[in-house]
Amino acid sequence: MNVAPPQYIVLLIMDTVGAKHCSLYGYPRDTTPGLRRIAEEAMLYEHCFAPASWTLPSHASLFTGLYPSEHQCRVEDLVFQGNFYTLPEILQGMGYYTVGISSNYFISRLWRFNHGFNKYYDMDTIFNNDRYCNMRYNLKKMNKSQKTWQEVLFIIRNSFQQRYYQYPLLHLIDRIYRKMFGNCLNKSYHVTRLTFLLAKKIFKKMRNRQIFLFINVMEAHIKYNPPKKYRQRFADNRSMTSREALLYDQEIAFLDDQIYDFYTFLKKHHLDRDTMFIISSDHGEAFGEHGHSGHIFTVYNEVIHVPLLIKYPQEFGLSGRTPSLTQLHDLYATLLEVSGAPLPRPMSSISLLSPSRELVRVENIDLDIWRQNREKRSLPFEPYMQPCRALIDQDLFKLVEWQDGRLELYDLKTDFQESENLAQKPEMGARVEILKKMMENV
């Protein structure tokens, strides 16, 4: 497409928000009226899937355009920065002022996701400089199971050893901040509000430059704790789902209001015409479907089907809905194309401005640390707690393959909730074999 690169690119990841719980995708509770209004001016991708079922590999794919088996980003050995050209690094090289704002523990300096950003904000701290954050992370790793007075002595001793004499005072101030405003899990709504206030300040201050703004918001991640005024939302159909799912929906509704408020801010300041505004998620959440709650372990649609909404700059002339297959990490090739970056696109990432992809591939391979966590807590293992992968073709047939050899086949055209496994039906034998071969060759 022969158009100028966008002046502003906003990439917003609504952590843990599955398309299944978005009214924009047909959910009966009106959780996303703001996104629906944005969609009137945007392109809605109906069949977008995450490349993995949890945060770290999914974001690594987003930033590299690669599948998890290709970037090999694991909890124990995060190596993708420095070994691949990452999205913020590329856009920085193309002249964008790159800013990251993250509420997620994994998407932080600790895991080196600040690579390629001019400015990076870990929202669980008030002191966003590398020296302070590195000291905090190092002390956190070293300081195990100590009493309060031992912890204080430990911090003071290490601060003097590192000649970082003001650190104990900064640490105290930061702990107070985290307790009141910076708790990204238990009181995420404070952090979410601060995130969008910060995003507005960045645009006001830097509007004369090209800006790439990446945001990860943990509002809908467990533990669900929506603001009080949102706890009355959907009171008329509380019996529709579990209490946990209701709280989750209320969290999404609050986040939706925050996103739409930020969008109206861009319009009010006449920034929207030159902005490519991308709204998506790294994975969804299960509430008992297929015997599973949470995410991480499965590749069923409640976990991997994610919203994708892109409000393109006016000159792109793109809006409406498309049923084409897409994946979260297709944004990598798309942003390289729109920014004019002279780099080859990996075959695993297909620009959304190109013909649609033929296959979706989802990989769930890095599970050891989660199995170990369950062992420590003496929790039982379930049959789904093993590596698995999935493949979806253009006919919307989906094959799921488990490490123990089990196969599941679903026709998503008629059974998007994956309630009937067709793998053992004789008439589906040829389809299963074709998809198995495709899975091995992709």
C-alpha cells in the first residue's frame, strides 16, 4: 500500500482479554461498548488467534514475528532480545520515539522487554530508571524468606556495597506507592488509570515527533478486583456465569471505558487521523470450559481466540469486518510494512495488508515452571497439563495435538466452542491426516 507511514502507532494489549467475553464479538453482556464505537471507524478481525496461551511466549512472538518454537523464549532462559530484530528496535531505527508502558511482571525490564524503547515504564514502580529497577530485581531474587528486620539490614548492606546510598529511602517510598497505587494485580484499576494518564501526557509532550507507544494493561488478569462502581454492572444477569466470570466481565467493562476515553482524547486533540491504533490481547481466559480454568495449559478457543481491532489512519481507507485468519504476531510484519522498514519479514508473520494467511498455528511448549509450581503446592495434575499445539486451516477446521498423542478435531464453522471432537469419525480421517502433515511441515 503506497501511503505515508503513520505519525503515531499505538499498540495496546489488553492482557488476558479473550474475544469470547467481548460484546464486540457477540458476547451477551455488553462488556465492550467503547470498542464497538471505535470499530465503526476501524477494521475488526473476526478470527485472530494468539500464537501461545500465556503472556511471555505470546509477547515474544508479537515483538519478533516468530512462533514460540522459533524464538525459544522461555521463563528460565529469555534470549530473544539481541538475537532477533524486535519490533520496538526496528521502529526506533525508522525514526519513531518508542515508549513502553507495562503492568505485567513478565513484560518488564527484568525480562528485557525494554530493549529498543527510548523510554520504558514498569507500572509497579514510581522510579523508572535502569539503576533502580535492576537493584530492585536483583535484591528480590536474592532476598528469600527473610523477616522484616533482616530484609531491612539486607537492603542497607547491599545498597552500601553497590554505593547506591539513596536506595533504601527510594525503596521505602516505592513500597508505599505500590501498596497504594502500583499493585498491578490486586488493585489493577489504579495502575490502569495511571497508565492512560501517562499515555496522554506522552502524546501532549511528544506530539510533534513520530511516536510508537506500546501498552500492556493487566486489568482483566486474575485477581479480579473491578472498581466499586463497576461491581453493579450486569446485575440483571448475574446467574449467566460464575462469580469469577462476572468479576472478569466487570474488569473488561472498566478497561473498555478507559480505552474509549483515551481514544476520545486522541480525537479531541486531532491526533486520531494520523494514528494507527491497534487493540488486541495476548490470550484469553477459561472459566470451566473443557474442565479448565485460567490459561497457560490449553489451546482451546476461550484461551487463544483474541480480539483484534485496528483503527488505521484515514488515508489507508480500511474499515469494516474481515473473517480472514490472522494471528497476533502478524502485527510484526504489518508494522514493518506500514513504517517502510527495509527488513525481510519472517515467513511466520504475514502482513494484514497482504493476502490472508492459510494456516494458524498455536504452540504451548514452555510449561515446566507451571508444573513445578503445582508440585510445590501439592496440586494435582490434569490430562491437559502437558505440551500441546493446534492448527487451523482456512476452512476453519482445527486440529489439536497433545504430547501423549491424543488428537482432537473441531469444525469451528459450526462448533466454535469446540464441544464435539470429530477426530474419530471415519469421514474425518482424511482431514485429520492432512492437518497432521501440515502441522509437521509448518
